[in-house]
Amino acid sequence: MWLLPLIGLGVARAGAPAGAGVALDRHPELLQSLAVAPRPHAGEIDGPVEVDGPWLLVSTVDGVRTWQAALPVRPRTLFFHRPPSGMELWQREPGGDWSDARKLRHRRGLDDAQRAGTWEFTTRTLRVRRPAEAGPPAAGEYAVVYETATDRERGFQRELFDGDDVDFVFRSAQLDDTTRHGLFLPAPADARFRLAVPPGAVLDVDAGVLPPEAAEPGVRSDGAILRVLVDGEEVDAEPLAVDRFRRLRVDLSAAGGREVELGLVIDPGADAALDYAFLGTPTVHVPVDDPPRVVVLFVDTLRRDALSLYGAERPTSPGLDAWAADAAVFDDARSVAPWTLPSSRAMFLGTQPERWGQVDTLQERAAAAGWSTAFLSGNVYLSSNFEMDRGWGTHRCINWPTADVQVDRALAWLSDHADRPALLVLHLMDMHLPYTEPRAYRRLFAGPRPDRFRSDEFLLADVRKAVAAGGDPVRRYVRDRYDNNLRFVDDQLQRVLAVLDDDDTVVLLSDHGEEFWDHGGFEHGHTLYEELLDVPLVIRSPGIAAGRYDAPVSLMDVAPTLARIMDLPDEGFTGHALQGAIDGSDPALSAERPIAFGRPLYGLRRWGVVAGDWKYTSVEGNEYLHNLAEDPGESIDLAGEDRQRVRQLVDALGRGLERPAVLALRLKPSTSSGQGDLRVIVEAPGGITDAWAAEDPLHGATIDVERLDGDRFAITWKGPVRLAREAYVLPVAPLDDVLPGLQVTVEAGRRHAALAPTWGAGPPPPYRGESVVLFQGTVAGRSVGIDRAVVPVPFEDAIALTGVDEELQGDLEALGYVER
């Protein structure tokens, strides 16, 4: 046994609302002692994971039988059209060794039912196809190879876990689509806490036994028992089932008004093998009537001007219009990015999304103060694979759920947590492709389906093909279907609003908008036009004065605003509490406040800022300036004629991003499928302040940046450059002074060459907001160009935003987010 003695401390939670409790999984400082089993596992957790059955015959087609057994690993995929990266099925001869096994092909679908020697899988099951004469599979004949699962399984073993006892026990764990934060206590285990129990208190916990991430053949948990002790005396004992969680409530009223030692003891069943007990959000609290509730209605991909409450001509949101009459409606709210991951991180962080993991999120602060917290999401980029389960007591993610399904789940969660303060984020995906509104809404705003579409549900590639062939009628139909879905969302949200009252706080918002060929493009993630950045933001809460507010606000302001409503600490926030815009108490929320954005998912880097009526963007070395008051469609570029205002907005961009925006050298190589490296050495007279690689959310290229000495940097594109990725060099001296003496050498394989300047005799051309190639050359078929661009200097300890996950790669491709 591993034993950790700790000193019990009180929990100071000034201003906690009535009913807020002590979430034991958020306060390891309350531990008196902790003992956990070192390794509740019988065998090794490496290599192939054998499938021991039992096998069930599910079909016979053309002499091929399909057999089904339990899948011995737990992948995190959302679809099953292909296995995640690294997952394979092996088959060996009876008595053979796995080193001689053969790898089987994965084939999914009814059309492949007659293909012997293939396999498919779901979250829980494995199917193999064999010739009928081969009979059923033998135990140990097949094995799944999936290192990701075996790595996770090693993380369930204390002696193999890289961390201390507290890190091992206080964690999150995922089962199917649900991740819970809590206490991981493999049997036998014993955790003792010291705390004051208020009169009338109960202990609430979601408890169960997690299945293994990689199961040993023939070894299964037989369940465990949770015993709750107060000062050493047992007050309750509950059996815990494998693979199933249930909510338990333990009466602690006998200990009310006293400081006690609360023990959570896990006893094994007949043996301790794989008895992975997990106690989700164990909280000591006093049930109350009508506790405060905060509900965030997060509608993905909802452009602001689609709502009738923001001026849409169609009655797309009559229910929300009526509700918003008593709410604060912000008319100038913007996102920080044109796609989900950075936008939602900023929303919950209250600061720049690059600070993820460095600043406590809103949900972490709420949970530490005793609030129940849940995030019901429906977007792969809001899944645990992208760390969006961070800090939530309960996090559920399924892909593309319809609004009625999500609302059902939200109502159930609110009902289960009706007697304690609750923070719920309800995420709806209906505004995102594919449009899946019920048939009753299908003709609400849209006419008959154009012949160019083969189905009422379509993805991005389908839209592009249909528009190319059908033109404007197809475009109108797609936009009309979008509005259909908004009306469906509006109707479903009324079910949530109906169970809330005037003492509750409700926020309506989105992560980004959607392009409908306003500037020639469709969907999102590519550009920084207003139709992508303008988002709705409506807050109805006690103490928040209803009205329309035109202060410029950002999604970074959501967490500080809710933290003030919930009386939570605000350390680390750089967004602003919007109460200051409502009552005029925060001068920073003036009309000239810079609201910065950037971070597209696709293409080269783009950054921008809005300050007052003016919008500035920097794209691939080109600058754009628009007066939004006179040119809301962003069709008239004034960057070339108003350079003074451009300089002012570059400064505003830096202030909005909380880091300097600078004019730097931009290095961009051609794409290449070759495996060789491309190395560029830049030497600048007077020295180089820094050099860095551009953000690369789709992992298009790997770049190493190395300082050789004070005057020289080497930037190396490693192997193939699948997607263009830039790098930047910032000399110490102004660029106009540096360029005549700049030395650039390119190396590719055994060849190298110096890049010559392109401007010929005389000084280099001054930068006037347009990309001008200053150096260019080709070595071994690899070309490199250098121009100038305004870009932000990266944070020293920034967390890279990635839109790629190996385990979900197939899902991301199926959804159209990334290309194969």
C-alpha cells in the first residue's frame, strides 16, 4: 500500500452561495491520509491485447460468418468507419506466437459482410469475419494492438503512474461519452478527509467501477464496495457496479455541526483485480430549495445577424426575442477566432486561448467553490481529446446531437442537481453542417431540395459541388436550411428557459458565425470577415440591467462576467466583467477598446483588430483597413492611403492580443512531399531579437528554430511540407536598415545556395501594406520566398492550438475538418 499523510485544512470560500458544498476532489489539502493499491493488475500491460470472447455468431452471408465479442480496449473515436491511428487486429495460428501473427484488414458495412479475414468495431464490440467452415474463433486467436489504450491502462497502475499519490487519485476519468472529475481509488483504497460538516449535510457522489482501458484475457472486476466512515464509524456501505455509475446520497446529519474525519474506503469484491473504483464529484453540502443556477446556451456556428432579435427579417428566433426583452443584449460582441477550439477556450478562460492550462477556468473556480458543473457538448473540438473536459465535474461529448437530445440531457442534469448551485453549459450543434432539423421544419424557410443534392443532409464537399453546378439557387437553399435549424433551436431552448426562473442567470452566445458567400466563401475557419467574428451575446441575470449595449466586447469577457455574478475569484482574467459596460464603471470598455482576433484553422496566419469604427487585418504580408461604419461589407480597402491609422491599429492589435505586434521577415517555402529537410539560415546585421514558427493547427509541417549566435538563426522545415507553414525573423534593427545587409542561405540535402535580393540596385522598397518578395530562390527543387508581415510575437510559454488528434483523425476527416 502507498500511504500519504497530510495535514487537514479548512476551506475558505467567502461569499459561497447557499447550498454550495465542499467538493472533496477539488480540495486535496483536506486529506488526512491516503492509501491506494500499487497495482490492481495481474499481468503485463504491453503488446497485443488478447480477445478471449465469448464469441457470438451474428450473421452468415455467402459462406462467411461474422462473430462478435467484447472489444478489449477503449478507443475515444466518435465514428467507426476506420480504426484510430495505431489500432490493429492481429490473428495467429493455434499455439502460435504473436510475432508470427498476420494483420487483418478493417472493412466496415453490410457490403463487406462476405469478406472473410476482415474486421470492424464499435465503442464496445469487435466483429471478425471468417469462412463458415473455420468455426468460431478460439480464445486468444485474435488480439488488438493499440498502444494508446495500453498507455492509458498503465496510468491506472500506481506503481507505473508518473506523479504523486494526489495526482494519481485526484483526476478525471472517461467512460464512453462522459468524463467525470473525482477520486480514482483502485481497491483496496482508503482516503480520509478532515472537514467541518454543517447541520443537515449529505454526501453526494456519482460512483462506479471503471472498466480497464486494455483488458487482460480472463480477468474481470467483480465489483467493489464503497464504505463511508465518520470518525472511524461506518455510516453507509454501497456496492459499486462495473461499467455503470449511479448517484449516491449519504446522510451526514448525525455529524452536523462538528469537525470530523470523513473516510471513503473502497473494499474489493472477491479479489481486487481491476477494481477501478471512481467517485465522481464527491461533495458534502446542505440541500436547499431554489439554489442559484447559471446556464450558458452555447449555439455553435450562430452568426449574430441570423437572429431576429439582432435584426434578421425572418422570425428565426421569436422565443429568444421575447426572453431577451428582459436581458442585456450586447450589439458589438466578437469572437477571438473563426472556429470552435480557440473561441471556446477564451470563453471559459477569460483570457487569451494560448493561456490554456496556465489560468484557472471558470468551471475550475466554480467547482472549487462548491458549485456543480457540467458541459454537454456536441462538437469533436469540444471533446476530451482536445482537453475541453478540463475542470468540469461532468463533461459529455457526442458528435452532432440534435437540439432536442441535448435539451433532454440538460433538463435531466438540472433535475439531478436541483438542490445545490449549478453551472451548466448546453452546447447545440444544429447550426453546423449537416443540417438535421426535423421534417416539420424542413420547409419553414426553404423550398424543395435542389436536384444537385442527393440527400437532405449534406457536408461541405457536397455543398461545394452543388454550388459549382447549381449556383445561386443552391446558395439560397443552403442559407434557408440554416435558418430552419435556428427556428428549431429557438423552439427547443424554450424548454430550458421554462424550468429557470428570475433568480437564475442565463447567457446566450456562440463561438463564431458562418460564411454564406458574403465574400465568396462558405463555412468557417478560413477568414476573419465580420460574418464569422460577430457573435450574439445576451445575459439575463439578477442585478444585470436589461437593455441594448453597444460597448465592444469579446468572448474573453464571458468568464469574468459570470465569475462576478457567482462571486468567484478573478485572478488571471484579462477579459472584463461586463457589469462595467452596463453601469459605465469600467473606462476600459469604451468605444475605442481594441478587440483582437485571429487564429484561423485553415490556411496561412491571419490577425486583426477592431477599434472604434476601424478594422485592421494582416494576411500573408498584406494589410487591410476598413471603416466598418461606412463600409460594413469590408469592400473598400484603405490601408494604402491611411498609413498613420494603420500604424495606430497595429499598436491596438498588440494591446488586444496582450503581446507586441511587429513588422517581421516572413519566410515561406513551397510545399513538398519529399522526406528531406529544408534549412534556411538568416544572418542580420545588428543581430536578431527572435525567430519563431507560425501556428500550425493542422500540423502541415514541422519546423525547428535554432539560434546559432546573436546574428544568426537557422529555421528547418523537417521532412515533407504538406501544408504551407510560415516562419518569422525579427531583427534588432528596423527592417529598412537590415535588408541591404541581410544574408540568407538555403540548404536542401547536399545542395545550398545564397538567396539574392529581388529589388536590384538601390534601397529596398518601403513596406506600404502589400506583400513584396524581397528574397527568393530554389535549391534542389525547393523554393523559398521572404517578404514582410505584421504578426504578433508569441507568448514565451504559449500552449499551441492544435486542430489535429491522432485518435480522432478519421473522425475529423469524415466531418470535413481536415483532409486525408
